[in-house]
Amino acid sequence: MSASPSSEDLKPIPKRRPVRVGGLALALLSFQTIGIIYSDIGTSPLYVLNGIWSTSGPVPPKEDVIGAISAIVWSLTLLPLCKYVFICLHFGTHEGEGGTFALYQGIYPPRFFETTPTHGSLMIGRRRPKDVRPPMIFRWPTLIWSLLGTSLTMADGVLTAAVSVTSAVGGIAVAKPSVANDVVPISIAFLVVLFLSQPLGTSRLSFAFAPITFVWLLLLATTGIYNTTKFPGIFRAFDPSRAIMYFVRTKNYDTLSGVLLAITGCEASSLNSFVFVQISFGSYVYPSLVLAYLGQGARLIVDGADVLPNVFYLTIPGKHNGPLFWVLYVFAILATLIASQAMITATFSLTQQLVNMRSLPPLRMVHTSDKVQGQIYMPVINWILMTATIVIVAAFNNATQLTNAYGFAVATVMFTTSVLISVQIRYVKQLPLIVGILFLLFFGFLDGLFWGASLKKVPAGAWVPLTLGCVLLILMTFWTWAKGLEDQFDRKSRRQLDGIIVPEGAGAPFVESEKQGENEIVQSSDADVNTTMYYVTPSLPGSAGEVEDRRALTRLPIFAIFHGVSHELGVPPSFTGFLRQWPSLPRFGVFLTVFVLPVAHVEDADRYVVGRIDSLPGFYGVAQYLGFRDTPEVHVNEIVTKISELETRIGPDSAQRIVSLLADQSRRPTHVIPHYAVRSKGLNVGRMTPVVNYIRRVLIEEIYARLSMMFPESEGWVASPDEIVHIGVTATI
């Protein structure tokens, strides 16, 4: 049951917006962004040029080097800078969050969102009646499309750590050739330490991420400037015709897959839509990377075969075993570890988002910081990432083979984002259709070029992230479908209070009225807590006439929270199941409905909305609002506080006794949760009925039912298991 307070109980709530600061605070946030968001793309110079020209291949001619560097420079300009930083960052939520799944939530927000009683909180553009809305027939295709981008983002994250750390560690072979065969074991050792440290959290180390990445980019820029003095003609790479003529002359389209490595990590900027993200990239990260690539290209033209075996480390000014070499080597390892940490943290956050939106099974989450809510640790995800990363590093054996597998997923995510942005331009920003089409034609064409080039890398290793992404996509699509069927059953099986509970001496049912658009039941009755209530069951089999069985309900001295998953009128199945198995009523009861909104976080003031159910004394309807990155905890103290405030406003004279009793009984709350024993519903689809029903039965009864038992809804809660009561409900879905 979704109950809402009357309008007089609602307080105006300030709208949530992206962080808006200026002056020194803006500069500080821009500085911090460098380490959090751009550590991945900042480590690309370690391996890009060797991803274009193999270490064992011939030395490229001067014009080819200028053309390839031009392709890198203009790829950085058009995609990370223009597309992501200056366009995509305007398509996040109001509080500055983005990503493919958030883009989908903006296109198809949950219908309850548009009438949520927390009037000020929450979304990318609350829609007006005259707004153009996307056709519902495209909802599932759009969902699968967004899940494709999300799954490939998570899959490519495995390669991020493998490629960057191995490339950084590989530099030791330049100064110490005798340890060249130990690069893989050393890389694995670094990765094992990184993943084993995740349960400790990163709050104590994260303050150093930005300074380390800042110094790393500064070193890239200064060495790049020095190297360009060896061949100033490299600045001809700013002429885009050089890139075009390079591909026309060589007809080597595959080289574009190496250029793609220069922009891996640019999609991370779309996960945040803050102005300081734009400042940090445009004013510091972008010029540092451009200078680094120009310098590497200049040295490759001048020194040729001497630097081709490892372009990054062999173009460091000075001796190969000199002080500057070791400084860059240390910062390269630190920067790649930061990039890997950012990937791990992003994967935790993305998984939490998918769990909250019911597209992944509930997984255990551990908070690693008492001050910052978003810092979480997910054990299952951490061990899966560690195992996959180590296996990939060991299997591919060197950085060159790893780069062959890298980039395909990024290219696919970039194209996925372009399609979703073009749809948002029309249906969320309400701009003319031609604007979205032009955006898709231009940036979709660029993304398609990279995707086509990286597609040829599938046999060489890109099949790894593709396979991982497809497995994740199938899992997420299946779980979303099955959960949707279960939620639909929950919605349809809800019953109204006057159909199951009546007070003693009641000659007429409760008076009910439905407020249009607010999912609210307003009931009137003179019943109080001392009135005997009766549980009404349907007619007994074989009874003459319509005789109902009424069972008196005793009051239990407990505070019970009845959980439901749908947002429809009526009490949840957990409550009717409770009455059926234990014909009694808690002294205090809460019908809790959780709403996950398409924003990252919901403020504490917006989190709970409480309404009193006058027809059932001691019971309240509570709506809990969560952002997709909020942890699904039930804060009993906040609920009790809201109830106490409501009772004090409604009846100041009697509130003191109720509040005192409420505080006493809520110390040990009881969470009543429905446990669905799912059964597949038979469908009639003509000749294919037996096949369809068999497949459906296997998916629902054999796979989903077992998975839902392994990953119960209460998995991510802080509530102790001894506070949870599971009520069995047979659900035919």
C-alpha cells in the first residue's frame, strides 16, 4: 500500500541541482576531478602508439606518424572534448549523474516519479502535459540497448586494470632487460594487492589520487614539450587533413583501432555532469595528453627503430636508467593503480545502481566510510573482478596482446551513448527532432568508424569483453523480465483493507476514496486501538450462501514493517499472508513501499513520506524514496521520527502516550517480507504453446526461483536476520 500524507503535511522541498560553486571551491573541485575521473584516459599514452605500430613491425615513415598523431589529436578533440565534455554532460540527472542506464531512466522514468509527493526532489526534467513522450512500444528495446552499454562498460573495466598496469610495469624491461620475463608476475602481484585492499576502503587514500594524477599529467606535458623540440614539424598534426590523407594513402583502416586506445576512459566523464569536470578536462587533461602524443610522435620520427620497441618509456628524455626515467616509472605505476581503483569503484557503484533498479540480483554491500555514503564494497563483485583480471593478464601474457583485446567494448558504449543522447534530445530536452538526428549522424558516424575498426579485433582478443558483456546483458535482461513479472503479480494480488479487516460491530465497509494521481487511500472510521478487529476470509467451501469467516485479531506488542514491491493501492501480500498464518495485528504497523528514482541520491528530508491510516489504528503508510545509488537500507529511527511528528501535529493531547509507546516497541522492529514461490503461468500462443510454456517454466521455476533464493531481497539491508520474518506466497507469474 502506498500511502501519502495530506497536502498540509507536505513541506516545500528545495530542488536538487548539480553542485554549483565558484572561485577557489570550483578550482579545488576541478583539481579533485582529475584523479577521480581522468586517471584512465590519462594513462593511455603508455600504450597507444605501440597499439598502432607493433614493436616487431617496420618503422613507420614520417608522414604516417604525422597522420596518425593527427588522428589521435582530432579524436581527442571531437569525442572526449566536444561530445562528452561539452554535450553529454548536459544530459545527466539534476544532481549531476549520468551513464547509459541513467539516460534510459530519463527517457522512460517510472510512472510514479511524475506524481511523487516529494515535490522538489528529483529529476531531469519533470515533464509537462504538452511534452512529446517516447512511444511505450520502444521501452523494452531501449532498456536492452542501455543494458548493453552498461554490461560492456563493466566488462571493459576488467581490461582497464590489466592493460594499464601491465603497460606501466613493462617499462622496467627498458632499464632492466634481465627482468623482462617477470613483467606478468609483477603485474599480477600489484593487482592482487589492489583487490585485497578493497575491504579496507579508499577514503584514506583517495585524497592522494588527484595530486598523483596531476603530477603524472604534468610530467607527460613537460616531456612532450621537450620531445617536440626534436621535430617541430609534428605540429602539422593539428591539420585534420593529415589524418584523412593518412588513411587514404595507407588504406589501413585497422589503424583506427589503435587510435581508439587514446580515448578509452572518455566515457567516464559522462557519469558526472558537473562544470568542474569540464574545466579539469578542457584546461589541463586535454592539453597534457595532446602534448604527450605530439612529443612521442616527434621522437618516433627522429629516432625510429630506437624507440619503437616501447615508445613511451624510450622517449623519456635522458638516460634509460636515469632519474627522470624512474620518476616517470613510479608515477606510471601509481597512475595506473589509481585508474584501476577508479574502475573498481565505478563497477561497485554501477552494480549498486542496477541492483536498486531491479536489473541485477540483490548483492551484499559493505560501507567502507562512515562519512561518505557512496563509498561501498561489494565482495562478490570484487572477487569476480580480481579473478577475471588475473586470468586475462596471465592468458594474454604481454601488453601488446592485451591492447588487441582492448577498446571494442568502449567503441560500442560510445555508440550506445550517442543513440540514447539523440533520443533524449527529442523526448527529454524537447528539442526539434532534426537536432537529435544531426547529433546521431555526426557522432554516430565517428563512433561507427571506431566500432568497425575494433570489430576486426574480436578474433585477436576482443572476444573476451564481448563475451563477458553478452553474459552480463543476458543476466540483466532476464532478471529485469522475471522481476517485472513478480512485481506485476504483487500489484495484482493486493487487496483493500475493507475487504479483509472490519471492526467489531461494523455494519458497513470503510469509506474509501482514491485521490487521482497520488496512489493514496483516504479511509474514515471511528475505530481506535481498543476496538476489536476481525480478519475476513472468503466463503468456506460448501457453505450455503455467501457466509464469510470472521476471526478476531489480537494485538501483538511489536513494531512491524510490511514490505511490498509495487506502487499500487492496497495492502501488500506480506500483510495478508501474516494475517492468514498469525491471525493478529501488531500494535504498530507500517506498510512500506520503496520508490527508486532516476537520480543518484535522495536527501534525508525527502527520503520518507508518512501517512496515518485512520481506519486501522496504529498503522501507517510509508513511502521510501531512494536514488539509484543509495543503499536500500530501512532507517527505522527516521520512520519513527516521522510518525511521531505526524501524531504530534494531528493530536497533540494524545501524542505523548503514542510516541512513548512507539519509541519503546520500535527498538526491536520486525520486518515482514513476502517470499515468493514462483510458478510459471501457462500461455496460449497457438502451435508454439508447448515449447513456449516449457521454456518459460525452465526460466522461471528452475533458474529464477533458485537464483531468488540464493539472492533474497533482504541481502543488502542492514537489518539483522533475526528481525526478518519471511511470509510464503505462491506467485503464478
